[in-house]
Amino acid sequence: MLELADVHAVYGRSHVLHGVSLRAGEGEVVSLLGRNGAGKSTTLKAIVGVVEVTAGEIRFEGRSLRDVPTHRVARLGIGLVPEDRRIFADLSVLENLMVGARADGGFTVDRIFGLFPRLAGLARRRGGSLSGGEQQMLTIARTLMTGPRLLLLDEPSEGLAPVVVAALADTVAALRRQGLSILMAEQNVKFARRLADRAYIIEKGQIRFDGTMAALDADESLRRAYLSV
């Protein structure tokens, strides 16, 4: 479904990705693990065209994404849930959802409220009045309204209480059962372990590990070297 081959990218004047190669297949959950500043978020932004790719290839369902504008990438079926959430604070939960709604294949509001029953009870509440966990749910829900086949999650568990992280993991697992492909950038290895089929470790813009979560769990020296766990 998604393939990156020897991707180099710049952010401002900095060369931040150095030959990144990875793939995410249909119906897979893949984790991109690494410390702060390792290149996780930049990789996701390169996929959707937010940062400049200077070399290499990014392909989605066989189509090159090089030089495709960000809004067109979304229309092709890729949804990015950014790390900083970016909800519309002055709009209600329902209005936030309708901003992302598509008439041709996106999630319906009823389907969203089935996945996020907490949001159903907050439909008329302003986005800015929600807790951090509720805002994260809303951000994911709004992205789903665009009808992605591949969901990119940027640090989805960051800053959330353990009970919220557990609920989020249940939602991601439900999305996978519904056939959605997911690539998530994460530092939380426990969260990734619960969900991911495969994992990559990125450090200083380079892939240092490509394998199953079981293989990563079995290599303590690798985890200590690149994840500090």
C-alpha cells in the first residue's frame, strides 16, 4: 500500500531524513519508533508533502506522491493526525467533524460516535473545552471523516493518561479490524507493542531496525541503544 524508498528530506535548512525506506501493507499496523528529534514526525510529513523530499520515492497504492500537493494526498486516501491536534477550539465537536466530512466515502457521524462514544455525549461542546484525551479522539475522528485508507498517527499517546491511552489502543485495534492501514510514529513502546504487526526504529533520520515487534522485544541492547527502554 505505502512504500518509501531511500527518501531524503529537508526541513528548513536541515537535512533531516537520510535514505529512509519503509513500507506499510494493506490492513497492517506499523510503528515508527524513536526518540524526540529522531525523524518520526518528519517522515510522516514527507509522506503528505508538508516537508520537501529531495531524493527517493514515496508510493501509495502504486502511485508516486512526489510533488503531489498536500490536499491532493488527502484526496488519494491518506489521513494525517498531527501531533499538536489542531482542533477548531471555537467550533463544537459536531462542527469539527463536519469540517472534515466527505460525501463520497468518509466515515459518517454515526459511525464515528460508535467508535468514540465519549464524543457522542459531547457533540455540542466547544472543542477548546475538551480534555487532552477528548481532543485527541476528536482529531482522529475528524481525520476519519475524510475517508482515509491509510491513517498516519503522529505520537497519538503522547501526554495522555494511561486510561485514555488504553481506550485509544482499543479504538486503533477496532480500526484495524475494519480494514484500515495505520502507520504511527511513537515513543511509547508498550502502546506500539499492543497494536503493531511490525516496527521500524529511526535515529538521526536513518532506519536502524526493521522487523517484528517480537524481534524487537527480544533485542534488549537495540531497545536500550535507540529507545532508552
